Amino acid sequence: MPASAELVDICQAHLDLLRHTFGEISSVIYLTLGMDSDDEPILVPIAQTPDANDLSDLLHPMSQRGALPASEMDTLPTGELAGTTYSNYSPPEIETERLVLPLMHQDIVLGVLVMLRPDRPWQSSEQQYLQTISTSLAASCFLDRQNQWLRQRLQGKQALQGEQSDVFHNLLHQFRNPLTAIGTFGKLLQKRLSQDDPNYRLADGIVRESQHLKELVTDFDAAVEIGDADIDQNITPPLLPESSEATAKPLLPALGRSLELSSQSLGEVLYPLITVTVAAAEERHRKFFHSPLETFSTPLVSIDTQALQEVIANLLDNAFKYAPSEAWVWLMGGLARDNFLGIVVGDTGPGIPGEDQNRLFERHYRGVQAQGNISGTGLGLAIAKDLIGQMGGTIELFSPASPPHWDGEEDLPPWIPDGLKYQADFMDKGTVFVVWLPIAD
């Protein structure tokens, strides 16, 4: 791996300083660039003083043995991070006027410092000082190779991200056509069905969810565009860091966009989800209960409609996914605490082990479920917590649904529907999430 211009400048500055310190001396710094066919280190001079064309010949024969022309330097292997370890390598013996110091870092020979003083031998104190200099130069060589290796890795990742971005854009483009077709089919079904027909709500759900998907595709497109802009930037770091305020980039929110909070009625926001969930319960053989819509309607809360629907839909999907057939799943409103309204999503499933509960909202953490046959990514609850936090709310977990301290008939938790409060086989299991949202001013 050839030396960078910055490393050459550092080495040249060190040699100029040594010449200023010790007087009329001659010196060269060589870098090791692997081994040749005779197992000899390939050495290339990168800095010298004084600046003379024949200085390499004057200092040491190694300059003839290992030097490579500049035209061949780009063909050298570039995958090694720090250099080659030479277990059998030892520097030439120190002569009276010539001093040869290997540039070693972590038992790796990265180069050689060769110095010549023809008028007198090197003193012990001088050699100790020069050994310190060689240690500094070795560290510089190591950091230079490490930096070049990291830049190569970064360039490779940048190229891969560019290819992935093209794939994402292609998939999004292809996804829009069948999505538009699904929405069109749903609207045609709506026109052919009366609103009294039980199938009308299914057609209405198709139209509504296709529109939701279109909104998500738009957010996805915006998030990819942000990534594209970052890929297109020059990856070479500036010589001087700019202020953190000027260079800091906002983190991509969970939906790929910033939330837009407004005063909303929970009943209107949750009605589409309830309609879909009623149909899903029949399909998935679950018993679904929800509070009357008026229990969600007042007072208004400060939310982003799409974000809240995403959270509640995810919690309901988890309840249906992990609760067994014929289990109860419920969505309740009517809870209040301080300046917050609560939405409850619960189920009579097996519950969540205590050892998993503290990490349940971490990204990609699935706990005991990772050992089962139910697929998942471990992202849903992390996204839910993020979105609720951005809306100024919180989310609580209770599992079992009736904690041990709720032991009296009058003291049962308010998040359990009345019809389930006295089922003995339910009291020691189940899972409940309570989403607390700020009441609008």
C-alpha cells in the first residue's frame, strides 16, 4: 500500500528536524511493501534529506534491492491493514557512522530509518533519542495504512449502498403498479356493494389500507433519497472539523419523516383499525373485544394520525400472532391519568417472561420468541416506543395482565374488560400494553 501524501510530509518533516538537530547528516525513510520472491523485504524510499538523486546509493544497498518504480506501486496488494510480520527479519548491524533503525509497531516492521553521519559515530544518548523518533514514525506509518484501509472499506460500502439504493428505487417503482390496481379493485367493489352488505367493510378496508401503503411508499422514498444524498457526498474527511452543529444530520425518524402533531379524536383515528381487526379476528380464530367508539372520542389528544395507527396496528398484530386460537384480544379506551389518555391493547396469551420484559423494546430483540416458530424481526415494539415518545407519550407493559398486587375483586386492573376479570384461568397470564397520549391543549 503506497504511502499517502500526508505520511510523506510527516516523514520529511522528521528528517528535516533531525538534520537541524544533528547537523550535516544524511537520512532516508523506507516503507516495507511486502516480500519479494527471495523472501526479502521490498523497501521503497519515501523521504530523504538532503534532497539528492544519488542519496539512496550512498546510504545503503537495500535501496537498490527493494525500490519499486512509481508506475508499479498501484499494482501492490492493498488488503493488508498494517503490513507484513517478518519473524526472521533483523536490521543490518550498526556501523560506526551508519545507523539503521526498523520502524516497528506491534511486532510488525513497517519501514526502516537509515542515517549516515560521516564525521563521528553515534553516541548512546543520540541512539536512544533516535529510537524514540523511529517509534513515532512507526506509529505514523501504522495509522496511515490503517486510514487507507478504512477508506477502501468505506468506498466499498459506499459502492454497495449505491447499488442497494438502485434496487430499492426499482422495487418501489414496481410496487406502485400492483398497489394502485388493488386500490382500484377495492373501489370497484365498494360501488357494487351496498353499505348494509357485510362485505362492504372488507372492500372499504382494502381501499383504506391500499392508501395507507401508498403513504408508506412515499415515506420510504423520502428516506431512500436522504440516504442517496449522503452516498453522493465526498467521503474524504475535511482537514479541519466543522462545528458539530453544522455537520450533524438529523436521524431518520421511524416513519422516514418528521411527525406532524395535531388535535385528533381517538375514535376517528382508531375506527379504521377496529373495522380491519374485526375481520381479522374471524379469519384468525380469535375473540376480539373493543370499547364503544365514544369511549375514545373525548377529550382530543395531540398525535400524528398515521404514527398512532402504526403503533396500535402493530400491538394488535402481535396480540393476534402470539395468543393461541380462541384467545381473547381487546382494544380499550376510557383510561385517564394526569394529562394523558390511555389506549389498551391486551390478550389472554401465554404472557411475556420476566427476563425478556426489560429488553422487549430494544431493536431486533425477540427474547424467548426467537426460539419458536413464529417469524418476526424484533422491530415492531421498538418502533412503537419511538413513535409514542415522539408524540410526547409513553407505553407501559403488564404481563401477566393482572399483576400479583391486584388481588381484590374491587382492585382489578382497569385495563381488563369486565367479561374477563373473573376468569380464574386468565389471572396468571396474558399481556397488556397501555399507550398514554397527551391531551391536546
